[in-house]
Amino acid sequence: MSVVIKTVRAYLKDPTTTGLYLILFLFMLVFFLWPLLAMVLASAEGPSGPSLSYYTDFLARKLLVNSFWNSLMMATISTASATAVGFLFAYATTRVDMPGKRFFRGVVILQLISLPFTVGLSFVMLFGRRGLITYGLLGRPFEIYGWHGLWVVQTLTFFPLAYLVMVGVLKSIDPALEYAARNLGAGSAHVFRDVVLPLSIPGVASAALLVAMNVLGDFGNPALIAGDFSVIATEAYMQIVGWGDFRMAAVLCNILFLPVFVLFFAQKYWVSRKLYVTVTGAPTQLEIKKSGKLVKWTLFGFCSAISLVIVLIYASIGLGAFAKTWGVDYSFTPQHLQDVTFQGIPAVRNALIFSLCSGFACAILGVLDAYIVFRKRMPGRQILDFISTLPAAVPGFLLGIGYILSFNTPPLVLTATAYIIILNNIVRDLPTGYQAGIAGIQQVDVSIEEASTNLGAGTFQTLRNIVVPLLKSAFGAGFIYAFIKCMTTVSAVIFLITPEWNLPSPIILGLAGHGYWGQAAALSAILLTIVVGTLVICRLVAGRRIQLFEV
Amino acid sequence: MESLISVGDAIHRSEDTNVKILREAKAVAKTTSILIVVAIVVVAALGGAAYYSSIPTAPTVTTPTVTKPPKPTGPLMVYSALHEFEIGRICSAFAEETGIETKFLRASAGELSARVEAESKKPIGDVVLGGPCLNHENMKTKGLLLQYKSPTATEIDAKFHDKDNYWYGFYLGAIGFCVNTGRLTTLKFAEPKSWKDLLNQTYKGEIVSSNPATSGTAQTIFATMLQLYGWDAGWEYLKALHKNVHHYERAGAAPAQRVGAGEFAIGLAFGHDIQKIIVGGYPVKLIFPEEGTGSEIGGLAIIKDGPNPAAAKAFVDWMLGKKAGQLHTDISLRVSTRKDVALPLGAVPLEKIKLMNYDYKWAADNMSRILKEWEKVVAG
């Protein structure tokens, strides 16, 4: 009883925090937890009352069961390769003194901010059966469609995520440890094996789980590259758009969500606890030891090869946008750009509006969320922390379908409005805003806030006069991340678009699937220009104050 | 002295506390007011959203007492299975002529009928433009379409329309083989002449088709085979064909595009989609199978309880007219159901094709059964 009273008292003592807390909670309850619950309810409802008939039906349908195993298989192999590439990239750019590091980082950032299925589209154009390189230059047709093509594409698409995590981890490994090992007589291979690798293993696990969650949830690349290799994401899509069977789609989503949820839990409560980042004290002034020539140039060659492929990917998008007929006639034409204007311009305008809205909302909510969770010792903050990070683990198409199921009927009817798309994006990008907020909060010494409180300021005043001004850069970072993600997202919004509220990314995917590569490339190029432009403008305006992608 | 200091301290302290309490109270008041404002904004936004999204179901346009119907205004929401750029051209022409703002969403025919069904409680689209009429027939059976007698429809042969005026046919098409002659020559394969030829093992991995769960084209192909050979023999054929098919595309015209680009040797698609590739300058040949082939009537229908029925009716009247018919045929090479629409260079008149006696009604009635059976075939 006394605990309850204490809790209530704690809430009443600080109305600002309590108010924010309630708003955040309510928001996540309605726009995140309710759609998830709706998925479970929809899948567990039979013709008469609750039943598991849809699940038994799923088990009886071989195609669907196959797609589940295919998804797991693809996630496993892509995660292994993407994490390996990400690790090598991160190791090379943080701990090896090789030329061209800035270029390699730029390449990774480009990959991070572009449409998630750019690689799929350009791989068909470059390395497909009639690809510019495989067929045009090398003269040998290469079979890109299938699981192996998808594997390569997913590796290239998601290794930057692993890279980001690994850079953070590798940077935090104190070079002094390496010096110590060397002084004790260890060679460079020995140091790598016994010092660097063990220290980075938790980071590797963390990166791998992040990649796995993203591969499982990806929709665009399998749709373009997989051929007859069906995965859960494409099958769930097919259930809805082809069969109109929302319940079976919900079943597929729930079955996929189970492993993802386990991975998320493992990442959040097990792997991240094992990170050795916190053990390091003050940063050392020691320079990273020079690595051997062989290691240096091997890694340089590796990074160059990967970067070359990525450069080719974007070159093919640019070329494809203006080449008359890809694979046949490469003469210049502005036709593709003209073709996409009627539908493309309003769609891009919609995307900009949605991205601005959800960018601001994510940045504000993210910073407030981080402040409450990390600075206020309110009871129940762990729950808020959990539900603010969980959307990152929910596959996009799952939340898209969940939104249709929940906001299609009263009390809250939102389907076919702009709100449903904006809210969906806010929820899905909240974890990025939240992470940016946490990063910002941790850089502000708590003693400044304590000083403010000691001088008599309440929570609201402290928030306004101390926290907000100091967190401007965190706010900016959260905004940019969410903006970019919203501009390029496809897997959730593909279920929410209407003639009135159409978006460029589903249009591009449709064009690419239709075989209209030139037009797809043209609209991709427009979208990519806007996103890169935003990033460049942000750099010019804010300079180094906003830390983006921490590289 | 010591006590004095402590008393002074105490006074100071209490003053401090008072100030603190005052400030806290101010902050609380401020916060509360801000929270209330935020709450009001949120509630208003959500309420507004709910209100606006509920509008479509309200019958705002139908006022039976008015003798002269008001001039329809936009926006009109078009769901269409035609090609992206064709829809764009048609919609902008309609908007220009009538002043009705027009927006569209492209999806394959099977996807559209699933979508219209899913949205039936609160329809978002106004009309379904294009796609084989077996989908329109399906939607009619499920009660998803609006019955409407278009005055322009009398200018077209009644056999191309639904007898109850739920949908109208505005173009015709026949299934053919899209063959990349260059690729066949390099592979040293013979041209397929008939449905039977497609089962030839040399074509393994060289045939691309479309997915009947999404594509109206694929639905027509499947129904054609099942009608040509009968249910059991038809499935035997489709199973054997499946071994040669590389993969199934979501969109019915995509196989023609892929074959045009030279990725595959043979694609199954509607003749007009193949003709478009040929006119586009690709080394492709259109072959109609010897046994006879299935055909479609491209349908146009109004969605029941759509947001803008007045504009939808205006669109149907306009689309069935000569001017729109000519525009559509010119950009798409599809044969119009109107006799007075001239065929552009490259289009194939249907009289020159050996057509089988294809029954779209049977296809519509049996489609869900066909899809279930097909999933088993694909799963192996």
C-alpha cells in the first residue's frame, strides 16, 4: 500500500514530468501497442469466437511455411555476411592508417540514407541477366534472381548498420590495451585475436541482431530480386494485396515477430549489458599503432572493392534515369523524368510534408522521452524505455497491416488520411529520435540540472532553460534521422497509401517491379537528391554541431 | 551571536523555500495550461481526422429533389490497373476537359479487387479503370459496385457490357507470347508456336509469367488453360508449365518488359502490352498460340458508396466516349470496344487472332478455387 502512495506522491510532486509521461505513454499505447494487439486478435479469431484455426491453416500451407524458413535462412546468412563486412569496414576506418577513409565513410553514409531497395533495383540493371556489367561488358548472362542474388543485395544494403555499431565499439577500445599487449611481446595478429576481437564481440552481437531484425523486415529487395524465393514479408504482402486475407497476413506477421522479438530482447537486455564501453576511463592521447603493410593494403583493397560496387550502384541510378532504354540503347533522354512528373511531383510533395511532420515529432518526443527516462527517477520508466525502443524491432509491414486493422473502424478511424501515414512514421522512427535524445542527454552533465534545481527551478523551468538549449544538437540529429527514414520508407506505408496520399517510394517499387527501370531510376534520383541535399544543407548550416552518423 | 546567525539563516532559508514554492506553483500552472492546450490540439486533430475520414460515407452528393444535377467537382479517386503513364495521361486529359481534379493509384487488377473489398466499409476509390472484367464481375457479385446506366454506353455494342450495368467494357485484349528473337537466336531455340510448345524442356527458366493472386493477366491465362483443356488436364498443363517458368511477376505487363530487355526469352502477356514493347524498339515478336487464346474485356466500373459518385459518373460517361477511347487506344495500343476508334499503327485487330470461346463469368466464379489450387502447385 505504502508503495502505491509513494508512487502517487512521486507523480504528483512533479506535474510536468507526470504530464509528459502520460502523453508519451498514451501515444504509444494508442499508436503502437494497440495495432500490435490488433494483429494478435485478428489472427486468433475464427469464424465463431477465438480459435487458432488460422495458425493451423498456416501450417497446412506449404508455400507459407517455406517462406518462413526462407526468411530465417536469409536472415542468418545475410546477417553473417553483413556483420563481417561491417566489422572489417569499421576496423579499417578506425584502427588502420590507410588512405581514403573519408571517402569510405561517405560511401557508407550514402548507403544509409538511400532507398532501402536501391541496391535491388540497380543490381538487376548492373548484374542481372542483361546487366550492364555482366552482360554488356563481360558478355556472360548471370542469374541474379534467387536467394543468392538476394543474399548479396541484403549484405550490401545492411552492412552500414553493422558498421555504425562497430565504429562506436571499436573507437571505445582503448589503444593503451593494445600498447600493453605489444609491450608484452605480442604480434599484431596476436593483439587482434586476444585483445581487439574479444573486446568487440558484444558489439558484433549487437550489430548482428540489428542487421537480422532489418533483413527479416525488409520488403523491397525480396520483391525485386528474390524471383521465386518467397519470404514472409513478400508473402504477407501477397496475402493482403492478392487474396485480401488480412487474418492470414496477421498470422504471418506474428510468426515472424516472434524470432524478431526474441532477438530484440536478447540485444536489449543481454548483449548490450556485456558491452565493455563503460570500463574505459578518460580518453587516451595514444595514437593507434601503425598496422602492418599486408593488413593495411588488404583491408584497403577490400574497402575499395565494396565502395566501388556501391559507387556503381548510384552511377547506374543516375545513368538509368537518363538512358533511353536500359540494356538496348544508352542515348540520353529526359523522357523518364517527364513520365514520372504527373504522379511523382505530388508524391514527393506528400513525402516532404510527412517527413517534416514526423521528423519534428520524433525529435521532440525523442528528447523528452530520453529526458524522462534518464533523468527522472519516476517509477515505470523502464516500461517507457522498452516501448520507445521496441518499434525499431517491429518489421515495417507488420505495423502497416496493424494500422489498417486498428484504425479502419471506430472509435478511431484514420485510414485513407494523411494522419495515419504520419503517425505510423512517428512511431516507427521514435527509436531513432529517442537514441539521439539519449546520446544528447548523456553528454550534458547532470550537475548542471542539479544546479538549476538547487537554485529553485522546477522541472519545467529546468527543461526550458537548461535541457532544451543544451540538447539542440540532439534535437537536430533526431530530426534529420527521422526525416531521412520517413522519406525513404516503403514497407509500412505501402499498405497505407491512397490515390490522394501517394508516396514516391511505393511508386518506385511498383515501377521497378513493372520493368520500368528508367522511370524508377528517375524518381529514385529525384528522391535521393532531396535527401542528400537535406544532409548537405544541414551540414552547411549546423556545421559540426550536429553529430550525424557518428563518423 | 551564534543563535542570531542561525535565526537569520532560518529566515533566509524560509524565504528561499517560499520563492521556490512560488516558482513551482507558477511552473505548475504554466505546465498545466500547456498540457491542456496540447491535449486540446491532439483531441481536435484526432476528432478532425475522424470527422473528415467519415465524410465519404455520408451521402452528401445525392440530393434526389434537385431536378438538375449539380456540376460534379473534384477530387476524383481513380483505381487503375493500366500502365502508370497511361493512367496519368487519361487522368490529366479528363481533369483538363471537365475541371475535375483527378488522382490515381496503380495496382494490378487482382490487387485492386482485393483492395476495394477490404475498403468496402469505407470506400476510398471512386472508379476501377481497366483490368480484365472477370475482376469487375467478381466485385459485382460481392456487391461492391454501383449500378449506373451511362448514356454514352449505348454507342458501344451491348455484348461488351455487364447486362445489369454494373460495369462497362472499354477495350479488348488477347493473350499472346512475347518472344525475344535475339535471345532465342543466341540460345538456338525454336520459336514457340502453340501452348503445347511452351512445355518443351529447352525453355526451362526462360519463360516468365505473372502471378494470378495479383495480376488479371495471369488470371486470364490460367482460366484460358483450364477452359481449353478442362479442369484436370488444365492443371496437368499448368503444373508442367510451372517447371519451365522462371518466376511469376506481380504485374501482368511486366513479363513483356522483361523479355523486351532481353532478360528472358518468352513472356506471357496481353498482346497490346507486347505490341507496346515492339513499338518501343525492342527486338521482340508477338505470337498468338495455334490452339486459340483467351481474351479479355477491359472493364470500367463505379465503386459503391465511393466518396465522389457524381464525378465518378462523369468519368465513366467521358471514358466511354469517342475522344477518350481514341486517346486510350493511341497511347496503349489496346483495341477499343468502340467501332469508331481507329487502330493506331502497331495494334492488332482482334479479327486476325484465333480466339477460343473464353468465358469470363466462369473465370470470375472459379477464381478463388483456382488460386487455392495454384498455391499447391507452386509449393511443389
